[in-house]
Amino acid sequence: MYQIEGKEFATLLKREFVKGFQAEETSATLKDKFQCQTKSLRNSDFDILHFNADFKTTVRINKLEDTTHVSLHFELSGKSDASITGFKEVMSMEKGHFNVMNCVDPVSTFTFPEQQKYEYLCIGLKPAFFRQILAECGDNFQEIYDRTAGNESFSLFNRNRKIDHWQHTALALLSTPPVADALKTSYITSKVKELVLLTLNHDLQNNKVKVDDISTVDKERLMSCKAYLSENFLHQLTLGEISRSFMLNEFKLKRGFKKLFGITVFGYIQQLRLNHAYVLLAGGGFSIGEIAAMIGYTSDSAFIRAFGQYYGHSPGKHNLRL
């Protein structure tokens, strides 16, 4: 294991809240140990840190000091451990998971095992900005508001949650904003707030009152079904196959899914596919016909019509070739 002190590593992982918008890129290489790059974008309310690295051996960063912040941590690839002052347990993260942590004057020790293409994105929120969002959301989040206002160190979820499709989409659009430079500041701010709301939604769903006429077992199966669809929405799917996979008859699947989530099974799949199409359009590189085929449409016209109905404008607005 190779160890490095936090003060030596601070220039790569520093967090600041500044006036205006400030962008910065840094990199470091230590032969036979690690190679890493960071991109950060910060203003007075939040600090976005995107960290990529190849670790040729296990690396430990000892006692990295940071400012008080609310951390939305998205582990995009690889795994890591963090021991943070104020938290009794080690915060372990694996690929595809996230959590929210209220960190009060944190001093952290990070451990990164040997791995290639490690990647995380962390959005550090100024506590006052986070509380402002919570206040807009009403009484459901009063307890979280009070805990942050009381400078209590805590994680929002006892167990890390899986990054869902909507968060993946927002993260992709945050990294590559599909707007003109003059609009990027406002757009990025709105995406940060959107990610906070999408993340709070996990907490709201976790504490939601159970639907009276859906059994606990069926509810768990429907939740698993929704999670499966969020990952496999591009596959060819039928109600029969889905119902068999989750031990639900088709009536329970259709009725229960709509009752629990407020949308039909195939309505949800279509939303996921159209959101995926939006990300592909924003990134460029594919024609409308190629994207239509990728998300399961048999004709360009059917895709263009569905996209227009969902987003209010045609995919051609993205100036892609037909």
C-alpha cells in the first residue's frame, strides 16, 4: 500500500465556494503508483468535482481536510473507502451507487484499491443552499433540514443507493450541457438542483406510505421490476416475460405498477428510452435514424412523433443529420 498525506493531495481534491463561476483542471502522476485527473466547477453555492484515476497499487490518502459541505457522491466506476470524522462507520462505495453525506469540517482518509478507470463525481453543496432547496420541498424534509442546520454529521441513507436512470441522465447533461455558452451557468445550476431533487426522491419513496391493496411481497417485486427496467429498457421486453421474471401475473403487474408508480409499464419504458435518446442527441455523433433504431423504433417518423410529443420539439432541433 502506498500512502500519501492529505496536504500533499489537497490541490487535486480541494473544495471551495467562490463568487461567480470558476473552472479548473488538474492532474498528477506518480510512477508505478497512480495517475489521476480532476475537473472542477464551482460557484458560491456548489462545487462539482469529477475525479478519474488509474491506481497501480492500493493508495491511501491520509487526513485530507475539507470545508463543511453536503456531499452528493456518485461512484461511476470502481470502488473506494472513506473514513470521515463525525461518521462512526467507514463509507464504502462501489460502482453505480451514491449517497448523500452532511460533512461538518471533515477530515477524511480515503483508500483506493488497485484498479483501472476509477471515476466519481461529487457535488458539494453549501449547507445554506441545500437547506434552501429543502425548504422549497415542504415539511417532508424538515428533519433533514434540522439536522443540517444543527451541524450534525450524517448520511441520508443507511445503505448506499443505486444510481437510477434519471440521475444518470442528469449527470450526463451536467457534464456536457446541450446549451449555448451564454446559458451554461443557469443550466448547470438548474441541473445541480435537479440532481438534489432526484436524490431526495429516493428518500421520499423510501418513506412513502404503502399502498393499501398491494401486499408487501408484491410491492417488493414491483420495486425490483422498476429497478430492472431502469437498467434494461433498451432490451426487447414483453409483459409476459416481465411478469414471469418477477413472479407476478400480468394483471398484478399492470395494475400494481400503475398504482405504485403512477405510470404504466410501457409508459415508463418509453420515458427511459426517450430520455436516453435525448442524451445521445445532445452528445452528437449519431443520426436520428440511428438513434431511433437504438431505442427500438421501427421508423424515423414514429420516433420523431414520440420525441416531439414528449419534449415539445422535434429531434431535428439538435441540428443532427437525418
